[in-house]
Amino acid sequence: MMHTTLLIMAAGMGSRFGGNKQIARMGPHGEILLEYSIHDAVAAGFDKVVFVIKRSMEADFRRLVGDRIAGKVQVCYAFQEFDSLPGGFVPPEGRVKPYGTVHAVLAAKDVIREPFAVLNADDFYGREAFFLMAENLRALQGRNNAAAMVAYRLCNTVSENGHVTRGLCEVDGDGCLLSVTETYRIRPFPDGTIRDVNFREEGDVLAPQALASMNFWGLTPWFFTVAERDLTAFLADGSGDPMKKEYVLPTAIDRLMRTDGLRVRVTPTAGSWFGVTYQEDRPVVEAALRRLHAEGVYPDAL
């Protein structure tokens, strides 16, 4: 029997949101946003959930989520802490920020032996995305140098309350990823355009139907070996701000396609993403969740 695992990255500090957004109650009956991902994943056939968290969050996660779903799906915990950095790397004094999403995934290497999906705790992905990913993971069974991604249309992923970071994707005619470029300051403008304002105030206009990565990746255990190698090299590299530098999944995936022949199958979804990047996003998310419950997409209580 093939097992399918969902790895939920929840150790982020939520600095822009201004609190521990991973356990903020936003559903109409007090649901945490990540509960929707778990509900949809179980419906799609996932049978194991791994939470990547900080050790200080473990009690809250067990009480609020883990213990509640343990009867429906296998639950494991992994900890994104500095003592899990490869090569015995020691961060500079005063650094508290984790080293990014590659570090988060590597934290779970001892509890995953099967194809797995990776996503953020504070994003809503929609039910269709989990069924698409489950199908992709079945195709990845027993393969190396292969991965998958569910991609969203850029226009369905922006926030009206500030800029967001997205991995903008280029895909070939066979539906395989050619490149993913981490783009850091994307926001909608009053004229209806979506622009990257990272380099100039007026911004560069982006195609609204462009495919964007929302960190919903399908990977195999092969990824742990090559990602640990590359994260070790990244940490040893003296470039960048030592207090802020991170190694993120889109950058790692892009590199592995060039250095190790990784092929990534991209499956687009027409679904809309929403999340809580900013405090001002919260009422929008709460209203969207109420609407989904009222429409019967989700039961009265998860």
C-alpha cells in the first residue's frame, strides 16, 4: 500500500502578520486555517501529516490540531531549530530567524520515507489542489530526480493589503517546469494591473495569468539528500546578510533542475489562494471561509 504524506511548514514567525498566525482561529466555528488543508488532504487520500514547527509551539499544536486529527490520519512532528542545521553549522550570535523553507523540509527527513507534499500552514489552497497533488504523488512513487508542483494563476494569489512573494514559473510545452523565479514585492495596482515593485516604485507589470508557485510541491525522499548538500553549501557561503539570509524551496528547485536534472511536473489549478500575510487580510479570509461553509463546500464544523 502506498502512503501519501502532507508536510505542513508552520515554524515561521509570522512577523508581518504580527503574531502566531499559524494557530489563529479564522473559521466560523473557530477553525485554524491549516485545518482546511488537512481536511482537504484527507479527502484526497493523504494518510499522514507531518507538522514542522518550533519546539516552543508543540504543546499548542498537539492540543489545537494534532490530537484532534490523530484518529483520522497519522500525525508526526519535526522541529525546525538551529540544532537541525546540516554540517554542524552555528548561526551568528543574535540570529533568531529560521533559515528558510529548505531547512523546514529537511527537519522532517527522519520521519518521511514516501512521496510527500509540502505546503505552508498559513495559506488556503482549495480542495482541487489536493486531489491534483495526490495524483502527482502516485506518479512519483519510486522515482528520483522527479518532483511536482500545483501552480496558481498569479491573479488568484495577491493581497490587496500589501506586497507578497511568489515564485513565478516558466513551463515548457510538456508541462514541465523550466524555471521558477522568487519575486519578492508583488502587489495589485488601482488600475487593475499586478506589478513587481521590488526595483522601482511604479513597478513592472506582470501577466495576471502567469503561473505562480505557492510552495505546494510534491517531492520524494531523494530531495533530502540533495537539499542537505545544497543547504550546507549555502550556509558556508559568506555572501548575503548573515542575520536574514534564507534558502527557499523555489530557489532550491530551480538549482536542482540545472545541477541534478530534476524534472518538475506542473499542474495548474484555477482555484483561488488566500492567506493572512497581513492583519488586514484576516477579515477577508474569515468572510471567504464563512461563504465556503454556507455554500456547503465544507461541513458545518470540520
